[in-house]
Amino acid sequence: MAKRDEMLRVWTEHANIGYIPIFPKDFNFLKPKYVPERSEKEDGFDWFGVEWQYEPKSGAPMV
């Protein structure tokens, strides 16, 4: 079983996995590999579901 899965068991089931987990070494739930913040030069939705519309005048997406 992967360390991440073991940490999920500790977190959700209070399971005894046989060692004391170290927070920054054993898992990182807060840092996704990629956050698509908003689309560049086109309309669309960001990662949080907010709709953005591209403004050619400013050269950037605006809410």
C-alpha cells in the first residue's frame, strides 16, 4: 500500500499503520500537480468555476 493510502487510512479511520507519519514527507494533500487558473486569450472557466471573458483591449481575461 502506498504511503498516501496509509495516510488516508490514518486520517479517516484512525488506523494504526505501524509508524508515526511525518506530515511533509509522507503526504501532501494541499499541492496539486497543476492548477488551471484560467484560460489565456479565450473565454472559459477557471479551476474554481468562475467564468472569465477575454478582453482584447487589456490583453487579459477579466471576470
